[in-house]
Amino acid sequence: MSATLHPTLPHLEPVATPTARLALKTDGAPRGLLDGAWWPRSRDLLSELPALTAVLDPLWGRITRIAVNPEYWPVIPRQVPVDGHVVKVGWFTPEIDPHKLLLLSYGTGRWDLLIIPPEAGAVSAARLMAAASDYDGPPATASALIIAEEARHGLATTDEPLDPNEAWEYEGGASASAAVPHQPSPPSRAIVGK
């Protein structure tokens, strides 16, 4: 009789999903046009939205629908599984500012977040988060905040949508040697996550 030996497979530990980089207006602050800002790590909604809704569900009630403008998102899934429920995702070209995310919560309300481009530098992201969550400033649209940041400080991003090859590389299709180093979260009093 012969014995067959199988190599021992390593025990894989689950990897924690990074928390959402988020700045929200404080309770009681005037709503204005935006309720805060979100700085995703990539343009992959399927991987980014679960972390965002995990933070917002306890604060705003279960998020049931999300809408974006498709200009800067290479792929928009119809649904995203999130903590035991499904969030429906839609897109609207003329109705939604390309730099805004619209969130709906069943029976609770609607929230609008500035989307800071993932490729933005930490300093620019911190300024944009503060501007979107600052209730003292005049109301501004998401695109107006991005344009103002770019004009004043030169936001470290092009306002061009990614072509398919760039999207492939940016979303992880490139080799490890070409990977972009992780940028730390910007310092801000209202940021959740890193």
C-alpha cells in the first residue's frame, strides 16, 4: 500500500476591507448641496461601495440605492452585495454631477456626497473633504469644488475619464512593480477611515 502525501495548504486569514475615507457634515448643520465627501481608493464601485455603506448604514439607515454619473466609472454594477442585503446602483448622465454620489435610504432620506478622484493627492483630498463638509461656506456643487481646487492648487488628477487600458492598469491589471503606492488618509477632523 502506498501513501499519497498532499502538501499542507496555508490557512488563509480573511483580509479586512479598508474603511471608507469619508467626511460628513455634523448633525444640525445646514444641508446645502452636499452632505460631505467620499475619497474612494479606486474606480471599482463593486469593491468600493461595501466599505462606504458599512459606515453610512448605522448613521443614515440602510442604504438601498446609489446613483452616479458614469463619466468617471469604467464599470457600473446593477447591484452590490453589502452586509446581508443588496444595494441597487444606477446611473444618470445629465441629471447627476459627474463628481457626486447620490445615496438613498429606505424611508429615511437622500444624501449627496462629493466624490474626490481616487488619484487625488492627500493634501488636495483633505481640502476637498473640508470644503464639502464645511457648513459655513457658501453652497457649491461637487464639480465647482473640484474646479476651484484645481484652479487654486492644481489637483493631482486629470479631469479626463480613463481609457480602457488606463482603467485596466489603475484597477490592478498592471504588474506589482507598476503599482501605485498607497497614500495615507489626509488629516482632518471629520474623516472616517484611512
